[in-house]
Amino acid sequence: MKNRRLINLLLIFSLTGTTILAQGSSELRLSLKEAQDYALMNNKSVLNARQDVAASKVALWETISNALPQVSATGTFVDNLKLMTTLLPGEFFGQPGTKIPVTFGSKFNSSGSVEASLVLFNGPLYVGIETTKLAKKLSEENLVKSEQDTRESVSTAYFLILVSEESLRILEGNIANLTETLKSTRSMFAAGMAESTDVDQMVSNLTMVENTRSSMLRTIELNYNLMRFQLGVAPDTKIILSENLEVMTKEIDVEALLTQGFDPRNNVNFRLVEGQEQLTSLALKGEKASVLPTLAGFYNYGTSGMGDKVSDLSWFPNSMTGLSLSIPIFASGQRYSKIRKAQIELDKARTTKGLVMEQLLIQEKQLRYNLANANEQYKSQKNNIDVAKRVYSSMENKYRQGMASSLELTQANSLYLEAENNYVAALMNLLQTKIALDKLLNNI
């Protein structure tokens, strides 16, 4: 699955020209979907989660191998530089009343053996195999969660860039209007139709908006850096977003999201806490299994050689087979305490699972409410822009005709900018609430 995803991603990039390398720098042109897919292949958190899955597969085989036959071989070679001497009663040699020194053994001893063993029954081992299988499954669930979190983070960064650039566009349009108005005000002042305070007011307004524009440019660069971090690319990578806010907002189907069904048991957070409950259940099962006997079988075959010359050793084979049984009898209450502790942990895990279920159901209702409210606010603020723009245009005409003061024009301009800012904030809120509900419903 991982390889197929990588191949698909590379195919998309090669066909669309998404990645362009030139003179040691790189450029990425990405839609939201392409940005999410790119992050899944390069984000460091996702890469670590994928490594955890690989490690869990190795750990599973490591545990299973303990229940499979084990074969080992040993070999020795000994050169007895000085053989051991002992004293024996002289009666053995017809010399009563004396001690006769006797040397035992041969100068060279060699031996080799092969032993095979197999665990026939071990309760904790079998529970351990079940536990590592579940741990592997949980690592895969963690990978899913990491991918979902990354998709959400990339979406948020993508939206922040688009919304910030939309705010910059608004500010630049306002700067152009104020510059033109300042030019007209200076002409009016030269003709005696305006006061110097009117010119000063226009200069102040223009400076304020230009300062806001400079701040917005820094914000946009910060948002691009956030996107680079999520994508796992170099800091000097140029990123170009191929989608725009108008198209993305038109694609939001609020009614479909509000009516989509929700089953908390399919949510990755619930599956993770459910897996933790199963782990604690297996821990309890393992503690109970520790009071059971352990049975293993073995077979050993070997041979040993002895002699005073390496080239002339006498070899004698040997072999044996048997069973070994270990029965726990008394542990001063230690095992009971461990079983009791594991039972308490299982009770806690079940309580936590119920708590997460309740939290998800409440979160679902809250996110649906947030999306409905954000959609209403977005539509309302979009209409307010048209009204504020008409008011500002009317006030600007009156000002040019000498029928309105510079203060009134400034107030109208401030209200127009506020309406634009409220619209942008409402748009960002709509996009964020939409992606939050999508994540809960497993749509990302």
C-alpha cells in the first residue's frame, strides 16, 4: 500500500510538473490534495509513525519465534597441560599403609553437542504473542491518526496562506484607493478647497494601512514556513498554491456534512482507546497465566573425544531426550497483587473508553453546530462587504465634491476595512470548522 501510494504520487508530480528543480533550489506547485499527499510521504511525524509500524512487525516475529523450535550447538577442545594427580590407598596396589599418587584423565579432551528444544506450553508466552499482535495493530492505528493530523495541519496551513494573501489583496486595493484620494486631496488643498488637516488625515490613513500591509507580508511568510515544515521540505523551497479561495468555498457542501452519519466506533481516537483496553485485558490475562506450569521438551546429541594425541582421540557418542516442567507454587502473594493491579487497570481502561465515546458524541454535535454557525456568519459577512463598499464609494464621492469631511471618509474607510477583515475571518472559520468535521467523520 505504501509503495502504491508513492508510485501514484510520483506519477502525479511527473505529469503535472509539480516539482521543478533548478540551480540547487526547488519549486512546488500544489493543490490542497497534492500538498496533503506530499506531506504524507515527507512529514517527519508520519515517517516516524511508519517506522513504528515496521518495528512492531519485527517485534511480533521476535515474540512468535520464542514459541518455535530452538536449536543450538556447542563445542569444546581442552589441552590439559598438567593432569590432575590424586593419592589413592596403597591397598589398591598391594602396598598397604602407603599413599600412591595417580594421574587421571588424558591430555586432550574434545566434545561437541547439538540440542533442540521446544516450548510445549507456556501461558505468558502465548499471551505475549497476542499482545504483540495487538501492539502492531495499534501502531497501524497510530499511523492513521498521524496521517489524519498531518492532512488537517496541511489544510490549515494552506487555508492560512490563501486567506492571508486575500487580506493582502484587500489591503493593496485599499492602499491604491487611499493613494488616489490623497492625490485628489492635495489637489483640492492647492485649489483652496481643502485644509491641510485633510491632507494630514489622508497621509495618516495611508501610512496606517501600509504598516498593516508590511505586517501581513511577514505573516504570509510565516504561514509559508509553516507549510514547508508540514511538507518536510527545505526552508528555501518555493511553494505555489494552485487553488484559490473562491473555488474551495464553492466546493463546500455544508448540508451534506451536516447530514452525514457518524459512528464513534469508526473514529481513530476511539479505536486507539479501545485497543488500550484490549492491551490491559491481555495484561490481566498474562498475570493470570503466570500461575500456570511451563512445559518444554528437549533432545540432545553429542560426542566426546579423549586421548594423549590430537590425531588419535577416542570418540564416544551420547544422546538424551526429555521434558522439563516448572510449576509455580508459592510467591508470598506477589502474583495475586499483580493480578489485582491488572484488574484495576482494566477497569480504568473501560471507564476511559466510555469517556472517549461520550466526548466524541459531544464533539460531533459541537462541530456540526460550529459549521452551521460559521456558514451563516460567512454569508452574512459576505453581504456586509457589499454594503460597506457602497457606503465607502458614496462617501468618497461626497468627499471629492466637498460634501463630506476627511474624518467621515476615514470612518467609512475603516468600516469597509473592518467588513473585509470580518469576511476573511469568517471565511477562515468556515474552512477550519469544515476540516475539523471532516476529520471527525473520517473524510480526510
